[in-house]
Amino acid sequence: MKNIVETLKGLKECSTFFSMVDATDLKKKLSGKEEYTLFAPTNLGCECIDKGLKKSGLQDIVKYHVIKGRLKSIDLIPYKLRETLQGTEVCLEAERVQINASLIIQKDIECTNGYIHIIDTIIAPKEVSCEPATNYANYEKDNCNC
């Protein structure tokens, strides 16, 4: 079994996001022994990212896709806020299997140091609410202009 970075590198549908991880200081952290859960957007889901984004901005975006600890899809508690490595919370929703407004399209890719879940679009920090009445279909993706 491979670590998160090695596994992500082998996911062709997430090669754009792998390039983002590869360009940041997080590559070493996600290759280590500490356990994480990574929400990796597909290549199509990364199309709205500015190619000229500075490394610091890129690192914040990547950090927003990482949560400490091993979370399988079965562990996603409905409407549970979780803090990302970026410091902002994301809302995990088990009923629709999504994170903020992004749907989890492939779940529970096991790695030696955690799990990867493939999501349909990149997520960007935004104040989120985990109220059951939240309409995620209309969730605005800040910094994305998709």
C-alpha cells in the first residue's frame, strides 16, 4: 500500500491536483506517518484554478482539501464541521456524501497514512454552515468564478 502522495500520483483523473500538491511544502507532510484525509478534485474540477497562482495561495487551497485523521465515508457525520489544515472549517455531509458543495464521486481510497476521496470540483475557503436546511446546490464557490 502507498502513502497519500504516492496514491494521488497514480490517480490520472486527479493529476492536476497532484501537480498542485507537488508544488507545495505539503508533499512531505502528506508522505509521512501522520494520518490525513485528502479530498482530491478531478482534473475537470480544477479547471477554474488560476495557473499563475502564487505558491502561498496554492498551499492554502491544497490545505483546504486536507483534514487530520483517517476518515472513511462511513465516518462522515451528517452536517459535521471539520477543521482543515488551512485552518478553516469544511462541512461534511453524509446524506449526499459531499464536502461543502462538492460531491464525493469516489470514496475510501485507502493509503498507509489515511484516505483519499475524489470530489467533483475544487473547494475554496468560505464561511460554511452545516444546518440541514442549507442548499448546497446553490453554494457559491469563492475564488473560483467557474
